[in-house]
Amino acid sequence: MLMQIRPDPVPGAKLAAHDRVYRHLRTRIMHGEIAPGHALTLRGIGLDYDVSMTPAREAVRRLVAEGALSLSSSGRVTTPLLTADRIEELAALRALLEVELASRALPRAHLALIDRMEAQNGLLAQTIAKHDAVGYIRQNLEFHRMLYLRAQAPAILAMAETVWLQLGPTMRKLYGRLNRTSVPGGHRQIVAALKAGDEPGLRLAVRADVTQGLRLILAGES
């Protein structure tokens, strides 16, 4: 799922250091722990992770390549501050990629998987009750990921995760607008379609679930 790591000429600590920083920063961005437009410095990353400038720079380079971070002409590094057009584009990508993943997963969606997804909705409800935005994003993405893994389409899933990564800070911004009090209705519709083996219903449920919240952002900024 992650980008392939380029072989390092010096084995050992250096490779482990930049990979560790990359993975941790990637997760934080995807889960919305860092606000949109937040500036990062190599020095600050180095201090946070107790590494030198070299692994910090390499981690940032990889995240910029994935669109998780933006690099200005002056060298300033920030989390993406997405325009309405960019949000619309990424929402369209989510709909295309995730509907395809769900459709491919349906024939392999056994009862044990459906039970795990219902249990995941229970965990999601707990984060909603705690008003935990980061926990909500993490549990929400895990609900989708556990289904999409059954698609056995790693290239498509990697593309979907790159979209999640680019949207992470924006999803944190969205959470405050949603004011959720219960699990998203789209999740219940997805589970119901899986139980019924209803592919058209599943495709509609996934499309609605992954685009509804992003439409709220666009409506609020129009």
C-alpha cells in the first residue's frame, strides 16, 4: 500500500529513521491530526522524531510526492489547503475508486467480514460519543479498508489511500461541520447491501457515503 522504499546505500539506522518518520507523519496526516495549511519544518520534524535533517528531508520528499504535503517555490512545506475544485476532484476519485473496490469485494464478503464491519461501526459510535475527530477519521477509514482489502486489488487500494492521505486535513475540518451524533447512514446501507448480496445497492451506498461529507465542505465554501 505504501510507496516502495528506495534502497539506501548505508544499511541500518538511516533507512529505519526516515521510514519511521515517513510512516508516522503519513498516518497523522491521513487521520487529520494536522490541520490544513499547517507549516512544517525539517528542524521541527527532526526534533519531534529525534532524527537528523537527512531522514526528515527524505520523509518530507516522499510525502510531497504523494500529495500529502505541499512544497512552495520558496521551500515552505505545509499540509494541503485544498481549493473547492481540488476537493471536488478528490471526491470524484473516491467515488470511482471505492465503488470499484466495493464491487470487487462483494463476492468475497463473507459473514465474518460483515460481522467485523458491524463491530467497527460500534467503535465508530464510541468515537462519535467522545467527540474525537481524529478517532472518527481513523475508525471510518478502517471500516472502508477492511471491505476493500477483500477486493484483492492492491493497485486500486493504493490509489484510494493516496486520496485519503491528501484529504486527511480537510476531513478533520469537515468533522466540525458534520456534528455527528450517530454512525453514518451510509455505513448501515453498505452493511445491508453486503448482507443482501446487492451489488447495485452497494455501489450506490458507497458512492453516497464517500461523497456526502465532502459536498458539505463545497456547499459551505460556495
